[in-house]
Amino acid sequence: MSSQDIPEENLPAESGAAHGAVGVADEHNPFADPGLPPHEHRIQDIDERAAKRSERTVALLFTVSMLATLGFIASYVWIPNDKSIFIWPLGHISAMNFALGLTLGVALFCIGAGAVHWARTLMSDAEIADERHPIEASPEVRAKVHADFKQGAKESAIGRRPLIRNTLLGALTLVPFSGLFLLRDLGSLPHEKLRHTLWAKGKRLVNMNTNQPLRPEDIATGSLTFAKPDGLEENNEDFQNEIAKAALMIVRLQPDNIKDKRELEWSHQGIVAYSKICTHVGCPISLYEQQTHHVLCPCHQSTFDLSDGARVIFGPAGHALPQLRIGVDSEGYLQALGDFEEPVGPAFWERG
Amino acid sequence: MKKLSARRRHPLAAVVVLLLALAATGGLYTAFAPASKAKADDSAQSLTIEEGKKLYEVGCASCHGAGGQGTTDGPSLVGVGAAAVDFQVGTGRMPAQQPGAQIPRKKVIYNQAEIDQLAAYIASLGAGPSVPTKNQYSPEGADIAKGGELFRTNCAQCHNFTGKGGALTHGKFAPDLEGVQPKHIYEAMQTGPQNMPSFPDTTLSSKNKKDIIAYLHSVNSDQTKNPGGLELGGLGPVSEGLFGWIFGLGVLIAVAVWVAARTAKAKKS
Amino acid sequence: MSTTASNPTRSRGKAPAGEKLADWADGRLGIYSLAKANMRKIFPDHWSFMLGEVCLYSFLIIILTGVYLTLFFHPSMNEVVYHGSYVPLQGQLMSEAFNSTLHISFEVRGGLLIRQIHHWAALIFLAGMFVHMMRVFFTGAFRKPREVNWLFGFLLFVLGMFTGFTGYSLPDDLLSGTGVRFMEGAILSVPIIGTYISFFLFGGEFPGHDFVARFYSIHILLLPGIMLGLVVGHLILVFYHKHTQFAGPGKTNNNVVGMPLLPVYMAKAGGFFFLVFGAIAAIAAIAQINPIWAIGPYRPDQVSTGAQPDWYMGMAEGLIRAMPGWEINFWGHTLVLGVFIPLVLFGVVLIAIALYPFIEAWVTGDRREHHILDRPRNVPTRTAFGAAWIAWYFVLLVGGGNDLWATHFHLSINAITWFVRIAFFLVPVITFVITKRVCLGLQRRDKEKVLHGRESGIIKRLPHGEFIEVHEPLSQEQLYTLTAHHQYEPVEIGPTVDENGVERKVRGTEKLRAKLSHAYYGEDSQIAKPTVEEYKEITSGHGHH
């Protein structure tokens, strides 16, 4: 930066006494540094009884610490780990945690308090001034270092033999790529994985709570139901990955209340099924207000209107919740009529 | 935005939706409710209904209409069932004091006998969910862990991990469930009061409800164990952060002031 | 060792054991030269100089307790059925990571305590770094020669945030899992490479089976390793530069006044470690933190309201909650501005903090060393910047906790979000203006005090009936302290025409610097400190009031 441009007179003059020496009061300059005030004694410095008291306080603190450590060991040995006690205002808490924590806390705190009290009352409190030295090296040292460096560089002949220099640079530039390539197998490539879920034509909607397939008449107006695709069980190897995309939220609206035409088409007797995964950053959105038909995300408050194609009416989400097209199979169970037509969950670059 | 919010907050809007929702719930329930419960002809029962009608005319009719058919100030109660009455009146929400984003829980005005009479009267207007029996909602013999899983799937999104409550849109909220009677929790799941969706037996079985009640009793009651100490409201990192700043860093700064402070000097005499 | 000393010129034979040991070490490590320079090193006394120690000690506590936790924690996402002693989870499927954290909390004696100390210490570590950084900022301790140490501290703060995030994600509970899901969404929003980074980080699709193990090595090895190195570097520089001090009698830019390391600071600083550890242990005994058993194991289809990150991520949370949902689709691609802009802003704010010392040094053009601290009031523009930043940070914390504000203050969550959106722009400006005014007011009061003395509260009635308040003149110590600060002159753009009449091109950076310099040191930004002449004129004259 071009700080040389700034004229010296813009910088304030150094004030205060020169070089750490205790300044002499200057009658011409009332603002001059009067220098370090004289040291004043504490009670402990002049009264041996006070000093003795301090000594005893410090020793007492160290003793309390020892006792607390014994208490810690005793608590560890004798208190049953699952014992619960009621202590106001903490509530029903673990006796072990409380006893261990307090004894450990006291044992440590008293060591510290003793040491600090010792330092404050019995060690010398005379203030000492220490000189500072400039961080920058003197011009001679600077010149010497520069000369040494040039000498070394010259002796290495790196400047004279550019072939060595350039090939070395090339080798050093390339070698980290091995490391970069080694990172490739950290994970599989996205391909189309974010676009598909387990939902497919004919998959029944299975109630999360009862693990039974749902019938239209199970879904009452104003109720809220969560569903997963038939066949996905909690103990499946990839349950977490699949439910992270396939989780479904089902509500029943009065068909007259559905404002969006496609939503009505994709519903069954007013039963609509939406992805439970928020399109913002993927929280399972499900704070359904049955009177307003709004559903709110508990993470960042994106609000969607389920009676209007689940479009965003508030908050940071960028697009509507994907709807699953549903119908009824020959046995009268609710089924999907295909996968979601757009990727569920948060948007990503390739989503389009 | 303001206009929208105002319209949605308008008592009328809530009333209209509530009316539709409750009517539908009740209607649906009729299909499943045991027929015997809806009918009671003996004289004791009709006396109860008569008493309930009197109470209704004094305390409820101004908003819900003389025959429970609803007015602009309150939804129709035909077919909401005894469970809804028992919940709304039994938790003090009804009779409502003033319209707002949400009618909050408050001091209960009627005693249980009166509530039963009111419920009987409303139930006589049209069949709906009846008040659950103790056997249905008592947490004994329930699977607490299953209840926890169900709670996290169906309830925690509004009521928080352990039922401490949370915010909804435009000033509405899901209340803290501590101290709510098991019966009322059961009724709330069944009837879906105000903006809460209902969880009818068809999707959340009676056993499921019992499990949830047992879970709540275990994690959000005055008997709940918090082994680590102060629960800090059970609200998670926000209250923990606040505590860490005020009591953690606060205490340490106070200690630092003591460590760095000068010891008192002896007075010059 | 034999009693005959190896070096006959020095008679070490009858030295006590401690001395012998020290001699032995000196012969191999040269510890005496090190001790000569440092044993009686002087440290000034001020409570705010101990904030850094709070961080250092909580960092040590985190390492100690963290090592203990690794003995029991299983960083694995294999699903197991819980059979431990916590009834409300028995029979539930959960990852081994969650299961072993429950084991630490309920079956390992003292395990819960160590877990809680670890977590509380982490919150305090970051809060301590925040306050320490503010202390350094507002007193100008980041100026030459300490810019590099500011960068070290800044890196420690940022790495601390990410170490915390990876740490609280390890138990694989429902709350932290929601946070990891948010992180996945944020990564997906990065244009072009986001999807790939996400797949590489999670070993495929979210949540996969890898992230706990990967976060584990990041949390216990990679980040703390770097941080440990930075902490050591930070401390070496503190020793090398010697501590800054506030202006006062006898305290100059060329010395440091205080107490020696041995014995006073050995006892005070060493004792302070135990005080910090003791206080945190006591907090862990009485206040519960992150009760994962109440939160439950992570499942991507479950969630709880009030899902927030630990406090130090609250600013990012506020940014993301207040942001409108902008999304642009073009040519088959999606630009997720609603998530990406907050992500970028988060980075920009952090980088601005890192660069501040260099910006200010450029504006002042001052290349001298500064060891005397500024009083915040004497640098109104910097102080106002800092205050505006803190206010902005607080607004975002409110935004990050908007749902809890809503429930606890009976407000509408939508109204709070709108408040945050507006306050995001407005509050920093208002804070800036107010802080600057307050600083200037305080400078005026200081000037008044120097020239007219301290208001004594004694009312005197003059012979002709007038009442005046007696002002006590200040001592020379006070006069010096109040007038010791430097005042810069604003930089002017030099003559645009040189002596030969040739017009010189004024560069944009030069204009910018002149503007900034005026903003910092112009007439509206500082009150000229009283001069000796002013003082003499007033004090030599006819009484004073």
C-alpha cells in the first residue's frame, strides 16, 4: 500500500516520557508523564498478623480442596450411578453427577482461589517497568540477512539454472494432485439420485404409526398423517437414506377448498400427499395448522399453503413442496401413481 | 402482509374453518362410534342433558347459538362430541375471554359435574367422539419408548422434543404439555382443537395414544428426571447459550476482575 | 550422576536436587537462556487482559475432557437396538454413536459430568474468544506489531466454531442431525460443485453411514491439531511482543508496567486455570446441557420445533431465517440464492473481521508500533464500527431464535422475522451514529475535566449571591492519563498539480483513503484534545468554574 504518501506531520507526535525512564514532573507541561507512582504498602506488608491471616486463609483453601477431592472419591465409590435426588431448584437430578461435579469444582476452585489469594496478599505487589525493544531488526542485521540470503541463493545456482528451477516447480505443482485424486472415493457421484425416491406407481402408502397401509376413509378432514412407501422398514440397511427423500405428509381438504387445479387432480377425494422434506434445506416440515391449511417448517419458518399447491407464502424456501400423485388400488388402499415429478428436498445446482 | 395477517387473524376466519373441521370430524366419527354410546334414554341421562342445556344457555349460547348451531362468533357444536367439550371446557379454553390468534388455556370455570352435563348436552345434539375412559388414557402398561418414537414423528415438530411447546405462524403456538391431564391429551389428539390437526384412531390407534401419554408423563412432568441438573426450560441450545454467557462467562469475568484487582493498600496514617 | 561435576570450572557438586535437574536440562535444552528472558517477564494487571486466559484454559479443559470421552465414544453409524438403562429409549433403533453417548451419560460413572464439562467449556470457549476479540478490537490492540496475532486469534475463533459444530453433531441425535441436514442443504446450494461436495462429504446420499466417523476425525484430530498449533503461536507472540497496557503515569509506548511472571503471574495465571476449571465443573454439576436422551436418535423424517444450533452458529441461523426465498432457474440449472447468499455473507463477514487491522493501518498510514491501548471513546469511528457489528450480530441472534422469542414474548413469528429483515439494515446504522455521538460526548467530558477540573458536588455561594459548583483540579497523573492519547490528522489528497504545473492523476484508492481518513479523524469524528496553552490560560486566570 502507498502509505509513504502520507506526510509525516499527519502522524501524531509520540507523547510521554522518553524511553521508559520515570518522567520528571515538568512545570512547563502540566500534561507531562509524572512517572510511576511510589509503591504503597498493603496491610500484609506492614502487619505480620495480617500476613499470618492471609497465610491461614490460603492454607485453609488448599485444605478444603483436599477434602473436596476425598469427597469426590467417596462419591464415586459409594453413590449408585442411577440414584436420583430432588434438589430445589434443580429438580430430579443424578446424585452422582451433582456430587462429582460439585466436589471436583470445589477442589479445583479452591486451589485457584488459594493461589490467587497468595499472590495478591503475600507476594510482592511492587510494579516493575520492563523495557520494550523494537521488533524490527536494526539496519545492520537487515543488511546482513539480505546479503546472506543472496549469497545462499547464488550458491544454489537456482537463478542461473532455470531448468532445475522450472522442473522443480512443475514437480511440486503436480504432486498434490495425487492427494486430490485420492479423495475421489469419498463418495459416489450424484447422477440422478437426488431426483428419485422409493415412490413408484402402485406403491401403497403405509402409515408411519401403525405400519399398516392406509385407506382413504382412515384420513379424516383436519387430521395429519405421515406415510412411507410400502416395503421400507426401519431396520432396512438404507432406511435413513430412503426416508430422507420419501417421507410423506397426508391431509384431507374439502375439495372445494383446493385452489390449485393440479393439486386437485393429483388428490384423491380431497386427500393430498406432499413431501415432508422442506424445499429450503431439508428439515422434515410438518407443523400443520388444520384451520389455515398452512404448514410451517420448524427450522427456518418457511410456510407453505397446502390448499394452494403447497406454494411458499412465507420464509426462505424457494419453491413449493413436491406433491405425490395418489389414487386407490383395487383393494381400496391408497397408492402412489408414480414417483414425485420433481426432486424433493433442498434445491441444488443441477435441479433446474 | 399486514392485511393478510389481519384477515387470517380475524375471529371469523377461524370460526369458519373450525366449523367445517369439527363438523367433518364429528361426522366421520359417527361412522365408527359405537352406536350404543350415542343413545341414552334413561331418565338420569335426560336430566343431565337438561342441566347441561341450562348451563349452555347461560355460558355458551351467546357465541355458539341457542341450539349449538353456531354464530359468527363461535362455531357450530353439532357433532363435535363430548370429548371436544370435555377438552375445551376442562382446560379452561372455553368459555373464551376474548378473540385472538389463539384461545389459551386458563382457569377452569366449571366443575367436572357441570362439564359432564355440558358434554352430555352437546353430545345429544349430534354424535361425536365421546370422553375417553380411564382405561384408554391411563399411562399404565404402555410402551414408553414406542410413545417417544410416535411423539417425535407426530407431535415434536410443534410441541418440541419433550412437549415444551413451540411457535406457529402469526402468534399462534403449540402449548407446553406439562401438567396437562392424560385425558385432555387424549381428547386433543382425537378432536384436534383449534389449529392442531386431529389424530383419529384410524391413523393413530388408541394404543398409540396411550404410549404417547406415557412418554409425555415420563419426560415432561414434575417427576421427570434431568440427571444433568437444571433443565433450562428444555428448549435446547438457545437457553443453554444464554446460560453459558450469563452464568458461565459472567462468573469467569467476575473471577477475572478479582484476580486482576489491586489488593487494598494500607491506609496512611 | 557422580558428585564430581563434569565441568570443573563451576562447582555444582553440592547443589540441591532441583538445581541439579535444572543444570542437567540446561546442558541439553538450554533452558537457562529461555528462563532469563521469560522468568521475570512483566504482565500488566487488568481484568480484560485475562479474557484470553479464559479461552486458553477452557480450550485445555476441552482437550482433557475430550480425550476422556474418546475412550468411550464409538464413532459409528451402524444401527443397534438400545438396551441401556434409560427406559424411554429401550428397544429403539439408533446408531452406535448415539448408543455410546447414552452409555457415557448413564452407565459410565462421571461420564455425564465429563460430557457436560466438555460441552459447557466449548460454549464458554467461544463466548470467551468473542469477548476477547472485542476487547482487542475496541482497545486497538490489533495494531502493529500485533496484526498477525489478530489473524491467529481470528482463525482460532472460526476453527472453534467448526470444531464445535462437528463436535455436537457426533452423538447423531435428532437435534444435531437436523443441523447436519441444514449443512447438507447449504452445501447443495453452492453453484456447480455443491452437489458433488455434498456427495463426497456424506459418502453418497444424505445421511449415509459415514459422516459421524468423518466428523469424528475432523473434530478430534484435524481441527484441534491446527488450533493447538495456532494457540502455541498466539502465546509465543504474546510473550514476544510483550503485553499492551493502558496509558497511565509511568506507562509509555516503550515499556510495560506490571508484575513479574515468577512468582505473581505464575500464581495468578496458574490459579486462574483452576478457577476456570472449577467454575465450569460446578456449572456442569448444576446445569444440564444437550440432553440427547430427551432429544432422541436422528431420523431424517423427524424433527422438533425450536431446532437451533449452539449459540456461535446462531448468526448463520439468523441469516438463513431472515433471508427471503429467492431461487433462480435458468438453462436447466438452479441458483439457490435464498441459501447461498446467507452462506456467502457469513464468509464475507468473517473475512472482513480478519482484514480489519490492515484496513485501519492503510487508512492511518501509521507504520509505528503501538503498545499503549486506545480508550474506545478516543477512536469514535472504530468504536462505532465495532458497536454496529455487535448490534448486527445480536439482531441475527434474535433472528436465529425467532421461534423462542415468539413463544416467550407472545409475539408473531412472522412479525419477528420482518423485524429482523428491516433491523438487519437499520440497526447497525443507528448503532453506529449513536455510538459515535456517545464517544464524542465522552471526549468532550474528558476535555472539560482536564481544563476545568472534576465536579466536586460542593456548591459555593459567592459574595454577590451567585452560586457556583467548585471544580477540583485534577492531579498530574489524571491529567496525563486523559491527554496521553494520539490524535491523527485526516489525510488530504496531495496537490494535484506538481511544481512544473503538470497535472497528476489522482488514483481512486487515494481518494477513498482520504475519504475514510476524514471519516475516522475529521472534525466530526474527534474532539481536539486540550492543549497546554488552553490549560494554562484557564488555570492561570481568574478562578474557574
